[in-house]
Amino acid sequence: MKISPSKLISLLFFVFSGYYLYTAYQIQVFAFDENAPFNAKTFPIYLGFAGLVFSALYIILPEANPTNVDLKVLDYKKTIGLVILMILYGLTILRAGYFLSTSIFLVASYIILGERKWIWIFILSFPFVAIFMYLLHGLLNIYLRDPFLKYIGIMG
Amino acid sequence: MIEGILIGLQTALSFKNLMMVMIGCFSGTIIGMLPGLGPMTAIALMIPITYGFDPSTGLILMAGVYYGAVFGGSTSSILINAPGVPGTVATSFDGYPMAQQGKAGKALAIAAYSSFAGGTISAIFLLIAAPSLSLVSLSFRSPDYFGLMILGLTAVAAFSSKGNFLKAMMMVVLGLMLASVGQDTLSDIPRFTFDNMNLSDGISFVLVVMATFAMSEALTIIFKANDPTKAAKQISLSQLGSIKLDKDETKKMVTTIPRSSVLGFIIGVLPGAGATIASFLAYGMERNFVNDEEKQKFGKGSVNGIAAPETANNAACSGSFVPLLTLGIPGSGTTAVMLGALLGFGIQPGPRLYQTNPEIFWSVIMSMYIGMVVLLILNLPLIPYIARVLATPRTFLIPLILFFSLTGVYLMSFNNFDIYMMIGIAVVATVLRLYDFPMPPLILAFVLGGLMEENLRRSLLISDGSWSFMWDRPLTIVIMLTIIFIVGWQIYKSFFKKKL
């Protein structure tokens, strides 16, 4: 039996709604609130049931407009590359600071996407981030903690 | 009302706010011009910046971005037949053929004048309608609000689903589920936090908007191997022709604009309908109104064919602010983002906004009009230059969108947990988009989640746990029946379409 990707997603959503509903029932409410007409778990319980109903309907009913996606034309390599890069960015931003991690993130993203104009890659990374940081500090008074810039004595 | 208008004008015409309108219109035009990046992305990217301003200034900036993005969408429709936003698809039917005849400047001018006129007329309607509706909506009670929110969600789901209503409803439920994460507002009991402190305040609205729109749109472009700027490289963006219109063309526009404005405004006020439907309906209506000779020109560069959808989509933009400002219930994804931003400023839109924060209420309305003027006198002459942004390679464009999204979220919390969560939501949203699961219903539901729970709580407590509140008042019954009709009709359509 072949199942369409949309139905598969709906099936996953059905399972997710079931788990959500289970978790909703586990929410601890105050004893005096247990039998109240409305407490902290009432709305989530309704949502869990709504999720189950809509996803079940989608799985059961025939698809009116099935979405066909040619999986062969999708660019997995670059997309996964960018996602990994963003995760690495998240890992480094607190340690290396905003300036260095953001600039390196931009350089690496341009390269992953196939850009090879090195002058533009440079302009739109380190100086660009520096100007952006200056705007944040100067105009919006938003302080960005940056251990690297502090270490080299640029930021206090 | 006159006093309110003067307060609004005073606020909107301050140097700072005028600058914001200009910056908003300009940046909105640039972002909206890029195919795939619509007003929601443009506004989402602006939200972190607006939190540094006072509410009026922030909202004025976002309103400018909204109009700029709609105008930018028309530009890419006309120049490269790649509408930046769905609301400008109808513009490309005649705008692109006219541009191919070497009259791109003229097509852009028709679009700009029509947008201006449509925006002006609808701003007047808004001036009249908003205060009146505010007074009427003071009589609304919790069950009515609860019903209106469900109506808004089902209507948005019905209109944005492209025939897949159940997919859209799943997105509504997912949005509400995401909104339920964090402490319960009344009892402070943690829900779905899994003992993680980062989740105790719930998921940030900016994070969800950025993830589902800006970041996921950027990832989708890469994933589908699309190059939105490819078409722009094939045309000369510096030689667009004259922007002057002759007498005959002006005459045609004069008849088209009033009727398209009225239609656009009414459609905009309706929950869920918005600019896309308004522009298509106006295009269809105009085709029926014109004589046979003019009808033949439709699809080949008709003046009426450009003027009608452009007028209607701008009028609908103003119209969509009516339910937001008067009821506090957004009727579209874009106004949902604006509502989220308003709540971020600590402002609850609704009937009392008109009385409690008149400067915000009126300055937003006034700035819309100023935004129109800015678009006409600044953006139109600059289009040959602004249009060059269409030629920005995606190799630079995509990383910069990701950069603004990541920075926007980092600036909100200064921790990397939010960055990981945003990446996770964006990846899921990218897969969902691939299979036509629409994102606007998710955002609308996420924004309305808290308000909906609050109104349901009040309704159930007042009626002592009985669901009779749904049919106690005639107004609530009408709302509920409309919801049942929409849901029933959409499910029926989904079921029988295959069999026919």
C-alpha cells in the first residue's frame, strides 16, 4: 500500500496530537481547580482532540488536490549544509561572540551556496556585521555581549 | 473624530515618524519585490527593530513596510512576471504584457496611481468605519469574541488552503498548540515546558514568525533550487520607458478606481479574504464592466486590467485593519503579525484602543495615508534603481535573510536555545510548505491562542461549564452557524471533488 507524503505528515500529526493530548491530561492543576468548569488543562485537551479529528479526517478522506513533489530536483546538500551551519552558529555565538560567529556564518553560507566573488563575500560579512553592530549600539542602544571584541579591546 | 485625526496627524507627521514611514516603505518595497518574500516576511524582519521604539513609531514603521511590500510585489509582477506576493498575481496578467511592449514605466505608473487612489479612498472608509465599529463592538461579549476568533481562523484556513482545508485546519491546531506552551496565564501552572526554564514564558511570537516565514522561505528557495532573481537578469531594468499617462488612460482609471476601491475595502474587512481575493474579484468584475473592445485587451496589457487589481489589493490592505483595530481580531496573516507586535508593545487592540490610546489608533490610520504619498512621490521615480535589487544573486540574498532572522531572535533573548528552536520550527515549516500546508493559519492561530483561551475560559465560567453560551445570544448563533457552514462546506468539497 502506497501512502502519499501529505497523508504521512497527517499521520505524524495524528501521533503528535495523541502525545499532546496525553501530556495535556498530565498537567497538574490545583486541587480546588480540578473540577472547575475551566482549568489549565481544559483548552489543551480540546486542542488535542481537535488535532486528532482533523488529522484523522485527512487520513480517511480521499485527497482532493494531492500535492506532487519531485523529490529528485530538491537540493538536499545545500539545504542541509545551511541548517548545519545555523546549528554551528548557535553553538558558537555565546562563546565566540556575535561579531566573529556571525561574520564566519555569512562567509560560510555564501560559499556553501556557490558564491566565489571574494571581494563581495568579504564586504558582506566582516564590515557588514561591524556596521550592523554599530547601528544596534549607536541607534538602538542594544548591547551585544562579545567576548572576542572585548578580548581585543574594541568593546568594553 | 476631528480631534483624533489631528492627534494622529501630529504623531504621524513628527520627523521621526515620517522617517519611519519612508524607511518602512522603502525597505518594504525592496523585500516585497523579491519573489517569495511577501509582506509577512518583511514585517517579521522588522519586528525586532521596532521593539526599540515607542508603540506608535513601531506600528508606523510596520504599516509602511506593509504598503511598501505590496507595492514591491506589483513591481516584480509587472517587470518579471514573478509576483512577490499572491495579492499581486492578478496585476501580472496585464502588467507583464504591457512591460513586454516596452511600456513597463507606464504599467508601473498605473499600478502606483491606482494603489494610491485605492489606498486613499479606503483610508477614508477606514476613518469612518473604524470608530463606528469600535462603538458597536463594545457590546460584544466573551462568547462573541470566542466565536469571532474561530470564525477568523476557519475563514483564513478556507481561503488560504488552496482546496486543502483540512491541511489548513491542522495548521490552525498546531498554531494553537504552540501558543499553549508556557505558564497558564491565570494559574501560572507550567504546561508543555518539560521542566525547561527556556519554555516557561512560552514560545516567542517573533521566533515563530521568523521561523515559519523568513527562515523557512529562504530554506524553501534553496531546497526547491529556485532562483527568484533569474528572470530579472534577462531584462533591462534601467530602460523602463516613460511613466507619463495620456488622457485616455487616465479616463479609464477614473472609472475603474472607485468601484474597485469599494470592492477591495469590503473584501479586506471580511476575515480571511484579504488582498489576493480582492484583486482577483476586482479583475473579474472589471472585465465584466468594460465594453467588448476593451474586453479584448484584457490579458494583453489593458489599463483597466492593471488598475482594478492594484486598487483593490491596496484597498483590502486598509480594510484588513478594521477588524484588527476595532475588534482586536486580525483577519489575515499579515495583520496577525501586526497584532503580535502590538501585544509585544503591551497594547491590546480592540474597541477600547480607540478611547485608551487614541494617538496609536489615529496615527496608524494617518501614517497609512502618508505611506501612500511616500510610495507615489518617492518610490515610483526610484523604481528603475530599486528594481536592481531583483538582480541580487540568491547566493547573497539567502544568507542575508538567514542572518536577519537569526539576529532578530538572538536580540530578543540573548540565548542560543531560541536559535535552535527557530531552526527546528523552520525545518518543519519548510517540509510542510513543500506539501502545501499553509503557514498563515498557523501564525493567526498562534497569535490568537491566548486570547481565545481567555474568552473560552470566561464564557465557560459565566455559563457554569455549560456550552449553551454558544447559542444564548442571536449574535453568537449567527457566528457559530457561519463557522459550521464554512467547515461543513469545505469538508464536503474535499470529499466530493475526487468523486466528480
